[in-house]
Amino acid sequence: VMLKFDLTGGAGEPTHWTLNCEPTGGTHPNPAATCAALLKLKSPFAPTSKQMACPMIMRSDRKIVVTGIWLGHTVHRVVLDGSCDLDFFGKLDKILH
């Protein structure tokens, strides 16, 4: 697992982290806990189903861009603070912070 996280939007400066799992490392302040939390999620970076009805509600302009390799699969996922990503954004934001 090798991932890069870019957090943008909101009042603060953009944040950029890398995360490696097995072996644990990267620039994230707590890679071991972050890897453990992400590994507990079921297919966290799978694309959102095109058949899902999503609310057109955005909580903020914040987003998390995840790129890299997750369990052997290439990842490029933009997670928005709203719409179909509303719950996942909250979980991912909590895991990363």
C-alpha cells in the first residue's frame, strides 16, 4: 500500500501526506494507526456507484484526493465533503487527522 493524500479547501493551507503500509511509513504523522483504520474499511477507495441517488448537498469546499496503490489496485479518488461522499469524507477526514 502506497498512497498520497492531498487535502484542500476550508480555511487552512492544503495538506499533503504520503502513507505506506506493510512496511509502515510515509510522511503522515501516525502511519501505523492510519493504516490500521483504513484496512478496517471495506473497499474504501472504490468508485461511487453510478446508480446511487446522491443528495446535492455540499458541506464545504473541502476535498481529499487519494492517489497511489491500495491492496494491488491503482487508486485515483476525489472525495468531496458532500453529495455521495458525505459519510465517507467524514470517516476519512477523521482517520487522517
